[in-house]
Amino acid sequence: MIASALSQWSNCGWRALYASTLVIGAMAAGTAPAHADVLDTVQVHGFLSQALIVSRHNDFFGPSSQDGGSLQYTEVGVNASMRPTNNLLISAQVLSRRAGDDNSHYEPKLDYGLLDYQFITGNKRVAGVQIGKLKQPFGIYNQTRDVAFTRPSILLPQSIYFDRTRAPALSSEGISVYEEEHLPSGILHFQAGVGKANTDRNVKETIWGSRVPASIDGALSSIGQVAYEHGSGSIVAALTVAEANIDIDGPPGAPDRYSFQPIIMSLQYNHGYWSITGEYALRRQSFEGGASDQSITGESWYLQYTQRFLEDWQWLLRYDSLVNDRADPKGKKFESDGRGVDHSQFAKDWTLGLQWNATSDLLLSTEYHHVDGTGWLPRNQDESDRYWDMLLFQASWRF
């Protein structure tokens, strides 16, 4: 279902959520008759996105504040699925992505790969289990966040969909169960899973920095989401609860585990050609073991308005707010303790965007960001300005 969703759904957030979060509808029993040739069920799709980022003062995804900007934001993916039986789906995607990091050769990686078995396939109820490398049901946009056609903007709200720590939020290796109930008033979705959190160099730099040498590895983590779609999707609400654990192998006295425990509330209202979307999150981060335990609770939220006009055009206005520590929202204590500049602990982002579906398979996008704070910039930017601006252009193609 995830594979077919990448080519079937528009960039309306709630459709992306329900196309990818649960294996429903299009992959229900009857899609592939028992006597059909398995090869007849094979679907292959792909996408390619290339962006140009021009910024003032601070860099984002490469040297965007220098010369003519940065072209180091590229996403290329190919996905395939097949259904050997009515109840079994095999699906996988290979992704090559560069976002200002050292992946100069665009090394392809397995984005997800799963076996999905449905043990209930009825008109009022669908339920099943997924095993493999699974996309996480995190907020509204997470499971298809790398596909530009399922995003309302080039960059998702960074307060919720943090690119610096996307690895553990994006996917995990484990098992997940899901259920969908068709009620008289709407559709109720449930999904929960456990698995090993994914990590990468960006995650290490974000949670550990370069204070002392250490290595990290994903540990057993969990996530669950309950979502409700009222009527034909005019109102969508979701609650996501997760715990991502990462083991740290450092010197004596250093913490031995990092834990991230977000609670995300999502709400969307759709009316004709416009929609309003908001998400709010409390993000508890803690270090355990070592000399002492440490924990902080951050706060994130955004409010977003999108409207379609002239049939193939859509514009967006969004305010996005991130605070790393609710007890120190302006970062004053953080700076006084000598840990860095105060504006690295928050970010307030105004975004204005425009999208044009030039054809059914070609999407052209542009957006402007005015940001107060550097809370979602990489830590390796030793010198940064509190106030900065960014202009992005992106061309996206799918097949």
C-alpha cells in the first residue's frame, strides 16, 4: 500500500496519512484474485526531486548562503510491490537522498521493506500485521515525507518533522499491527509497533555533539497512533505516542542511553479547495546512566493554511514554532552555562509557499522562509545569525 500510495495521492496531508499509515482500501481483499498471475499484481513507481536553496546569513542543506546557493538537496526513490495472495503484500523502496551531508555519491539505501499480512479483510474492518523495515506512523506527513507530491511544501514543518534527527523518526526494523474500523460517522485507524530505532551521523551530532568520542546504536523502541477521519475526510484527528531509544558507547561516566519520547496531536479541517492543519507536540529527551540523569521537555507546534486555485495551483501560509526546553524557552540559561548561543534553542518560522502541478507527473514548487532562531540548524555551524531568510525552488517528477 505504501508503494502504490506514492503515485496515487495528492499533496493533501490527510490523504497522504491514510494512504500510507495503514494498508487499506486499494490493497484490500479482491484487489488480486486468487487465480491471478502473481506478476499481474506487481507495481513499480518512482520519483525524483531536485531543489535549489538560497539563504541569507545561515546555511541549510549545503552552502546555501554562498555564491548561487546550494543544489545539495536531492531525493530519488524507486518502489515496488506485489501481492502473492489476497492477504499478503510485499513492498519495498530504495531511496537515494542528499541533504547537504557527505552523501556526495548518492548512496542508495533501503527506505522500507515489508511483508504485510491481512488476517481480517471485510467491508467494515481491516486488520493485519507488518514485518520488516517499516515507516513510522508519526504525525500526518512522516510516512511519505520524502515524496514531494505528498507534501504541502518543499520543507515540512521542522518543529515536528526534524530533518536533523529524521532517521529514528522515519523508520524502524521490527513489527507493527494495524486495524481500521468503518463506523457510521467515519473511519477509525489504529497502528502500533516495536522495533530497533535507526541512527546515522546526523543523529549522533544532534544528541551527542563532539564533546567526547562515542558511538551510538539504535535500541528497542515503540510507537502507536490512533487517527479518526470524519465523514469523507472533512475533519481528521490523530494522536501519536512514541519512544525512541538509542544506546551510547562512550567513556566512563558518560550516559549510556538517550531516549526521545514525543506526544503529537494532529488536527486537520478540509473544506472544498482549502484546508487548515495544525500539530502540537511535547518532546521529552533524556540521558540515562553515567554520572547523572538529565532530561528536558521541548514544545513544538505549527498552524498551516493551504488553498488550491486555478485548478493546478496551491499556495500555503504557515507559522512554525520550536522550543528545545520549555523551562528555558529563550535559551538564556543554556548560553549562561557556556553550552552555546541562546538562539540555538528555538526557531520561529514564517513560510509562504506556492506549488504548480504542471502535469500529473511534474510538480514545481517554491517557498520563502523567514526564521527567528537556529533551533533546527545543524550544530556544526559554529557561527550563526539569529535572524535569517531562505528561498527554495524544487522540481519533482514521478512515474
